[in-house]
Amino acid sequence: MPGNRGQTSLKLKRRAEDPMREFDRLPAELRIWLASAMLPWRPRSVRRTFDRAMARVGNTANALKELDRIEERLVAKDAAAIWGRNHPLATSRIRS
């Protein structure tokens, strides 16, 4: 088990950039969302995903809700892979 990520089936990547500097560059609403996220999102990834959601839905509140839905889907996928489909977090939230 490398680092403090625990067991996961999600992709792990090493990056050369400074994640704290990238975090500080995020808008306040994204920093708040990221601080309470269930998964260890990279600031660049959350910014890219947020920008795509903003282009689709057109406002910050709905884009943040879209980030919540995306994260729930990733957690459900990981829970199903790690603990099996009967795990409470692996319920019907998985949408392909």
C-alpha cells in the first residue's frame, strides 16, 4: 500500500507540479468543494472537470452538483471493485 491512499482501483498518477500552488489558484468555490471531496482529486483535474460542467450547465451551483454526481459515480465504481457490488456505496449509483 504505497502512500496514504489506501486500497483503490482508480488510476494513480505521479505528478511533478506543485499541487498546493495549483490548489491556491483555484476559485474559492472550487477550493471549498475540493476540501470536502471524498476522493483525492488533483486541482488540475477538478478545474478541468468543473470547466466542462460549467460549459454544459451554465452556472456555478449546478456545476458543483455535477462534480458531486461525478464523484459519487467514481466512489461507487471503486467500492464495487474493492468491496463487491453488495457494498452500500456500490449501489445503483454506477452509471456508465
